[in-house]
Amino acid sequence: MPLPSKIVIADTSCFILLDKIGELPLLKALFREVVTTTVIATEFGSPLPDWISIEEVTNIRYQKLLELEVDKGEASAIALSSEKEENVLILDDLQARKLAQRLGLPFTGTLGIIAKAKQVGIISSVKPIIEKIKGTNFRFSEEIFSSMLKVAGEV
């Protein structure tokens, strides 16, 4: 689980889900700096809040190599993560998470961010947020939600 003081590099799915449920400010509350790539900002399709820094990947060749395994947004996030110190990635796609793990990059998912927000006292309960997620087109198994409630001490 990431530390609240680290830089976070978020992928498109994180922004979309948190925006849909009105919880995008959790990122600002949890992390010193929220960063994404121009590719992800474009994929998001709407202007991101001004507290999210949008950066270019320096090593485009590395990004293109990563695109052989994951989509362009995830590849750009992973490439940017490899260029920055003291950061954590937010990746929800299983293939992207496996790639980040193989590369030794720290990562979490959007649900991990919500759990962390509860752990550090930014939110008092994960249950209402889980209910909002269930009302979207994002699909997580009931097992994942049950596990999250158990870890949060809300069962």
C-alpha cells in the first residue's frame, strides 16, 4: 500500500472511476503530487483538475517497447514511473500490474487508494464508496468488495 507522501502516477481507469463517483479529490488528499502523462490526459477525454501534473515521457522508445504488452496509456504511466523517483503507480489492468511487478515498480489499484484513504482517516467508511462503484459500469467481484470491507473493519 502506498504512503500518503509519495508521488502517484495514475492511469486513465483510476481517473475515470474516481471522477464518475465524485471521489477524484481523494488523490489530492492522499498524495503530495498527482502526475499523469499526456497520453492518459487525452484518454480521459475531459480537462483534469489543475492539481494534476501532466508530463511527457522522456524515453519514448521504452514506452513503445512497453506498448507491446499493454495499452498506450498504461505503457506511458509505467515508462514515466521508471523515470521518476519515489512514486507509486495506480494500475487496475491485470496485465499492466503484472508488467509493473516484473519491472519492480510499486503499484496499487483504485480500490487500494480507497482503502488507504480509510486507513489514514481521510474517509470514515469505504462502504458508501463501494456502493457508488456498484452503480457504475466498472466491474469488480463481490469477493473483492467483501475483502475490502473486511480489511477496512466494516464487516
